[in-house]
Amino acid sequence: MGGATVVGQPNDGWARLGAPAGAAGPTGNGDLLHSDGPWLRAAGGADQLVTHLGPVKSELAAAHQGLIAGAGALSALAELSTVRDSWERRIEAARRECGSLAGNLRAVVQGQAQANEAVKSGFDRVKTPSGGGAW
């Protein structure tokens, strides 16, 4: 684990249960570690796909118009229109799916953070016999 830094993420996106604030990265001491970075990068990639697919429908329409103008009265124009409609539906479905995926990936990060806080709070309530804090 490790790798690229995600801008705006404390500790480069690393979360460590049972560690003092500010601890980051793999330690090899048995702590549960996870990184928000891969989830956020995947969400960003899905967002980029939504953006990238945005103009495809209008580009397809422009190409189709050029094809119709050059084809004259070919009998295949009706079939071409059906194919175009099919591709437009597929493109829009892909954009919706990518947008939904991006939101779901970000929700995982939020869920992990909430679970981490709940576990940390549980450990914080456990005192050692010497009166110390969490493990």
C-alpha cells in the first residue's frame, strides 16, 4: 500500500485504527489500515468517464447527419437510425452508471470513516488497569 498522494486527504488518505491522531501509513504492528485514496481515485475516474462521454451524443449526431447527406436515398438509412438510437441509449446508460458508481465509491470512503470513528470511540472507552487510555 502507499503510493500517490490524494490532494486534500489527511495522512495521504491513510486511516489507522487505534493510533494517535496524525499517524499514517503501513506500520507492520498489526493495526488495521486502509486508504481512502484508491476509492477516491476510482470515483474521480468514473467522473472523468461521465465528462468524456458527455459530447459523444452530439458527435454521433453530427456524424450521422454527414452520413445521411452523403448517402442520398439509400434504403439502409432507417437501419442506421435504429443503430444510432441504440448507441445513444448505451452512451446515456454508461454515463448514468459511471455517475452512480462515483457516488457509491465516495460513500464507501464516508462509511469507512464513520466505522473507524465508531471503533476508535469504542477503544477510547476501554481503560487499562493502570488508568491509561485506549490500547
